[in-house]
Amino acid sequence: MMIKHRVLTPFALLFLLSLLIAACSREPSERAPTEAPHYQKTATHATPIHTPIIGQLGAVDDPSATPILIQQATPSPTKRLAQLSTPAFTATFGAVVDGSPAPMTHTPTVLPPTLPLGTPTATLPFGAVVDPNYTPPPTYTPMPSPTFPSGTLPPPATLPPADGTLLRADLMGVQIHTFLNDDDFSVMLDRTAELGVGWVKFQLSWKLYEPAQGQFSSFYYAMVLNVQRASLRGFKTLISVAKAPDWARPPAVHGIEDGPPADPQHLADFIAAFVRDVKPEFIDAIEVWNEPNLIREWRGNVISGADYMRYFRAAYEAILREQRAQPSALKPTHRIMVITAGPAPTVTLPDGSTMGDREWLQDLYNNGLATLSADGDIGIGVHSFGWANPPEARCCQATSGVTGWYEHPSFYFRETLDAYRQIMLRNGHGNARLWVTEFGWATYDGLKRSDGTAASADSRYAWQTFLNQEQQAAYILRAFRLAQSAPYNEFVGPMIVWNLNFAMIPELVDNSREEAGFSLLDSQGRPRPAFHALRDTPKRR
């Protein structure tokens, strides 16, 4: 035994020495994209910014919120993300900003706005569905249903036609209310993953993210990290940017509703900064503004497609520059789709508070939209809501139980898709796709107030009383099937259900706000029938 031991010892020593040499000379390997994201690691140096815990699951977009301001010179989370193999990069809540010797001394406290029960409000911070003052024309003569001749727009090779049985998950998504603490945001991503959809949409309230020029709040850096997290979990990300801060708006409209900046370049600069910090490879599409054909979203400017195009053109060019400046080695062919703002389906009112969405879209084409790019990286945003009308219905015959909101084509999911497509074809833009950045059907059926009593829709939104939860679920699924069947599958791209979790905001349900009726989760965060229907329907990637 001793002889054998002495003979083997030199070999054992040589073997151990070779292992030591190999370990010292090995280059650090780059983490595979499929590994656990950086925010799950343990901190050693980084100082995290904590996203405030607001209410039950976040608050309504609150201009009174006082976020922590961070100078523009602060290193962005992007730099940290590039150091995935560095243990020092961590974040338990929100985004890591810097490992400097000047740590934050407190976490911002933001309380949700308190509104007395029943308080009417016409300001809808999350993207309105219909203007509260909207009155349809007294009479309307239906036009013949448009036809789309075969061959008008051959499906691109990357988008094969639907097979008639399975829905395409890569053309399905949902919008999440994002003013959440870190844990709740993770839960909402889990819920979205349960749905089996490929897209997640976030709307950025610019005024909360850059409250002073060149200074970005803790909300901003938390959102940078959250977009990266969603992408790393396998979702395609759609970002919508709206609501200019007062410093960028004309002085006469400071604090009055929402609107664009006086200078389009300020919007372009903000979008560029966000793309730069997130990194282009984690963003798949950007929608430039929200419903700019409503004065409450465009206060300070005259509503027109011509005015909007000044902002869209500046934003589009800024996004292109950022993509060229940060090419992705992992995704060399990746490009961000730039989407025109989805307008609210409505008509032009004499007081100038709205511009008809069809008229507004035509005005975009009158001002150069079709010729802005030949690269296929521009999509046409559409908010094709159906009120209480079935997705397959055409104007203007009411279905059983519907006593209003059926008298005009803007109340119909299918009519809106058809009308936009005809406008695109008339203007030589048939190669572009419609991006349904908001759609859905609403009902207060089954929702409860924070005191446990049954919630009810505001009388101004009586159409939210026409459907029950099962009808809501059926209409959403049927809309997806319609859009993924011929001829619509030739020109309709991703469709985003509005919304996942707005009913979890007590202020919305308690005050009968229309946003809550669209939610796939109820006031307690439990799945409604529409959630179950989306989750359980067969899909293909």
C-alpha cells in the first residue's frame, strides 16, 4: 500500500498543478442570455434605487409624486447590464445606478391620489378609450364593406398565414400598469407569462421620468431595469411614450391636462436617452405618444396630423441613431419598430377637443408618413376598441342588450381595421402593418370596491354594463382570431389587450373609472374569465 501511494503521489501532484494552471489562465466567460438575470444576484457594492410601494399595486399616474432626481451624468443601468458576470451589479428593488460613495439616504414615499367615491373625472391617464363628451352623429349611412383583393399585400415570409386552429402568440400581448414595487412587477410578469402571449406593453409617463430637464427620477431607472427584465424573460417589449413634463411644455398650459413639448427635439432626446439606457436590443417597438387626436393628450397644440408628424419624425430619427450607435452582437439583425400613436376612435367635434381618427390618419399621410422610410420599420398604431359590439360586427345594427354606442363605425373593432387599411392603400402604404396597440372589451361584472361591495360602471360609460365577463372573454378571443385570419392576417401585426391589471388600483374601481372594466385581473388580483380564456386557448410560437 505504501509503495502504491508513493508512486501515485507525483501523478496526483502533476494533475492538481495542471488544474491550477488552467484555472488561472481561463478567460472569464460571458453569461448566456438564458441565465438568471442580474437582479437576482447578491449585492456587494451597488446602491439600489427602491421603487416605492404605492397603494395595493401602484397608483394612478400622479403629477404630485416626488421622485428622487438623479443627475444625467449618473452611470446608467445599461453599463451595469453589460457587466452581467460582475457580482457587484445587483438590484433587489428598482435599478442600480451607481456604486459611488454617496448612497441614497431614503426611499421616496408616494401616496396614491385620494378621490371621494363617485367623483367624476374626464382625465384618463392611461390612454382613454372614448372622450366623455363624445356624441355620435344623429344619422349615419353605412358604406359598403371594403374588400381586399388577393395579392394586394402578400404576407411577408416571416409572418406565415394563420393555420385556422392555433393563435400566434408572437402577435398577442397585454399592457401592464407599471407603477408597482419590485415584487408586484415580478408577479405581473408571471401573470403575463401564464397568458402565453409574446408581447408586453409599458406606457412611459415622461413627466414622472424626467421632471426636470436632464434629470431622471428613480421611476425612470426602475423602468429601464423593468424593460430589460421583461426582455430577458423572453417577452417582446412595446414602449409607449406620452405626457410631457411642464418644463418642456408651453407656459400657458403648465399643469393643464397632458400635451406634447413645445420643441419636438425634447421628446426625441428623452426617447433617445431611454433607448440608450435600456439598450436597443431589449426594445422591440416604440409607440410615439398616445391618442394625440384628443385635446386632453395634446393640450397646448392644435390637433392635426401635420403637427404630430413633427414629433414623430424627430423621434423616428433619434431611435435610428441610437440603434446605429449600439449595434447588438447577440442580435445583429435586430431593429426597433417605430409605431405612430394609436388615435382614439372618435369623430371631429366643433369645439376642437377631438379630431376624427380616420381624418387624423389621413393627415399623417398628407404630411409624408408613407415616404418617411422604405425599410419597413414603421407601423401604423390603432386603438380598435369595440365598445359592446362583437368583433365581427359592422355598423350599425345593435346586438341584443346593446342600447347605445353602435350608431357609428368608430364603435366597431372591425370597422376601424377596415377603415385604416383603406387609408393606407389609398396612400401607397400597403406594405405597412397595423399595430393594434390597444383593444379590448369592458365590463364591471364581478368587480368589487375596496370595501368589498359590488362596483358599478359610471353612468357616462353605460356601455360597460351591456356585457358580462364571459362575453368579454369571448370577444377578446374572437378579435384575435379575426385578425389572424384572411384577409386581416395580411396587414395586422401584434395586438395588445388593454389591460392586465388596472382593476387592482383601488382608486379606479372605487370611482367607477372606465379603465378598470377592461382589466383581465379583478380588484384582488384574481384572474377574470378573459384571463382564463386567453391562458387556455391553444397557441403556437
